[in-house]
Amino acid sequence: MAISAMDVKRLNREDLFRAVVKRGRAARAELASMLGVSLPTVARLVRELSDMGLVEGAGELPSTGGRKAAAVSAAPDARFAVGVDVTRNHLSMAAVNLKGELKAHERPVLKYEPTDAWREEAGAVARGFMEGAGVAPERCAGVGISLPGIISEDGTELLRSHVLDVRKPARITLPLDPALPQRLFNDASAGCLTELWGQEEPGSFFYLSLSNSVGGALVIDGRMVPGDNQRSGEAGHVCLRPAGTRCYCGKDGHYDLYGSALNLADPAGGRLEDFFERAEAGEKAFERTLSQYLSSLALMCVNLRMLLDCGIVLGGYVGGFLGPHLPRLRARAAALDAFQNNADYLRLARRKMEGAAAGAALHYIEEFIRGV
């Protein structure tokens, strides 16, 4: 299909804005070289973006021998997006700006119920969060809602969720400003979006989400692969131990029972940070629980590696605390590996907190930038 002059103009404007967001400050000549366009074109695009309130003057760059070049920079807080991660007992909320920076986050207690009363309360909590974070509806690109379950392809329905006890399709929207678009996301897929954000060549990897429930997302050549039934990456329902503990889905030995963050949080009164603090302080019971957790995780990771032969990214609530324990986890995985004597393919997610909520918001940041 032929590309019109208007399409070329819009794509150039999008590319320039992305370049400015990525570099922080840049001279017009630098941008022209990066994008392969003329200086007058860059000047026009900068003017258009400035009129939209998205870029601004940023002083002068240091001299390299001639005149100092005038710089431009993005106005990252010109737009925000909000993500709401719904769990069984909490709402995790995040506001991100055009650079993908986390500007505010909260995690209040709110037990999920499939009722209008829950919907109204969740909406009131989200509105209060947005007001406190300074995110006015007219500056918000959209609200993404992350849920632990299977989401319809168009992002309008939660088809099924064992965690939330949703057995039939349910439309979930929050009573927010009617001008704000809303979309549903699987929580692991939303977390994976934070890993993809801003990476020019993300390649292929499996994102393993270790939260109160376990999920995953498969990325091939930089794109998430949803599967035939929107169930790709369901790591929580891989059978890790035949005849093992009964999973909430009714089957035995699924990894969700061994990889859930609740295995670690519950012994510490529900606080994951307290569990790791006590385990790292040498309390025997907590050390033993962590060791068992890491052994199951190592086995799961090796199974994924054997099937997919790609990197594995550890995210979710637990992923944010695994830094000091990554060498031990890699050693256990390497001992199970049939092909290599290391597990350098295991790495931690870039975002340590509110990954699912931030990822649901980043969908709308990306959508806004594409429409610049």
C-alpha cells in the first residue's frame, strides 16, 4: 500500500519525538543526522511538537569547537498514563510519563469482588490516586487494567480467572472520566510490556511473573506471542511435580503452588520484604523456605530453557527481591542443565516494583507516541 505524504510527515514526527525522548537533550543537527532528514524538516517538526507542548528548548550543548548548538528536550510530563493491577486483595496503581518513568505508585488493600460495589470503590480509589499524582484526565492517555486471568483478544473482557474466581466472561471497567480509554491486560503480559519498553532490539525471551499467582509471556523477535487461545505463557499451570500439591484449578503439582509469592509472604505475616529480610538475616526457617523455593524455580527455569532455548526474565513481586540470590539460583539451574554449565540466561526484570501496573499504563504511552 502506498504511503501518503501525510503518513511520511506523521512518521517523521513520531521518529523525532522518540529520538528526543530517548536522548533527553539533542541538537537539531544531531536529530537530522539520526533520522536522515534535512535541518529545515527537523526545525518544522520541532516547531509542531513544541506547539503540541511535547518538546521544549533546553539551553545549549557544550561547544565542540564552533558555536554552541541549541538543544531541545522532551516535556515528559506533558502526558501520563495510569495502570491498575487488580489482585485478590489489593489494587496496585502506577502513573508513568512519556519517558516511561514511574511518577507515582500506591498499593492499597481492596479485596476483589465481582460486584458493582467493588467497581465503584475501585474507581474511587483510582480517581483519588490520579488526583494525588497530579494526573488530570485531559493529560492522561488512558488507563490499563491488569488482571490475573485470560483476557479477550480485544482487551474488553476477563474470560476466566481462577485467582479472582471468575468462571465466565466479565466486562470490567472503572467509573472514571468517560473520555479516558480503558483496556484489560493479563498481569504477566502487562509486566512483560515493561521489559519491552524502550528496547530497540529486545530479541526473544520468556518473562516469568512470580507474584501471588504465577504467569508468563513469550516474546519472539521483540513481539509477544499470545497463542491460539490467548493462553501462551501459562507457566503457573505447567505440571512440575506429578502427584504433588493440588492446584486451585483442580489439577495436581502445578508450578503455581510452588512459585507463588504467597509461599514466602505468608510465613512473614504477608509482607514479602519482611520474609527476605529475615531469610537474609539467617533465620533458619526462612532460609529453608527460600531454599525450597529456589529449587523449584530452578527446575521450572531449566524446563523453560529446554523447551524455548531463549533467555528467561524473572519478574513479578518475587523478582524484585531475587538480586542477592541470583547466583545461587543460577548454580542450581546449571546443575540441572543438560547442555551448559552455567545459567547466564537467567536475569531479573528491569523494573523492580509495580511491573504489571506500569506495563498496563505503558500500552497507552506507546499508543500516544504512535499518534503524535
